[in-house]
Amino acid sequence: MVNLEWCKKQIRGIELIQRKEHLSRSYLDEAHESFEAFLKNEGKWKVVIGYYACYNSLYSILMKCGIKSEIHDCSINLMGLFDFSLEEIEFMKDLKKKRIDTQYYLKEVGQVSLEKVKKFILKCESILSELNEDKIRSVREKLK
């Protein structure tokens, strides 16, 4: 896994931008739409859609804080700045690996837990609802 200092040096890594509340809402809406599709799909696309449901809910937090990151490993590493447990961070790392394995290498990766995907989205919603100016300022300061 990459570190935050490396991410900040990359062209599409971590960048502080103007906060985008409307994009935060849009990414969360996209996460909910993906979750609905996740419920209806089977096979490899269930893994891919499950990952993006979780990733978009995470990215909604970043947008609310004004953090842009187009490198998924960098976005996942940013979870350490928020109230995510090590188990939740490992879940995202594992889900990303499963998505890559099934989408690009056509590997059979098994099932993705409906309960874990749902729980992760709910956790992101909880973090979003608790984000205030002080917390956002603190997160942004850590990235400067």
C-alpha cells in the first residue's frame, strides 16, 4: 500500500481543493444506486459494483472535506484520518483487490458480503453526518 506522502507528490494523488458539498451528495447518491445494482447482480459484476458502492461512499467524505484523490490506494489510505476501524480499512483494501482480480485478471474471488457492503456505506454516512468545520479543518491541516 502506498503512503500519504507519496500520494501528495503524484499528479492524480491527493490534492486539497475547494470543498464540494454538491459532489459529496452526488457521490453518496451514486453509492446508493450502486448498492441497489449490487443487490440485483451476480458473479464478477457483483464484486465490481460492491466495490464502487463502498468507494463512492468513501469519496463522498473526501469531497465534503475538499480532498481530491484519483488514485484509489491513496483514497483508501485517507481512511486513517477518519473514524474507520482497522477492520474497515482492511475490508476496503481486500475489496479493491477482489475487484481488480475479477475485473482485470478474470479470477474467481468468491462472494462479497452484502452485510459488510451495507455496513460500510452506513459507516460513511455516519462519518459524513458528524463532519463539522473543526474536523474538516483538522483533516485538511494534516494533509498540508
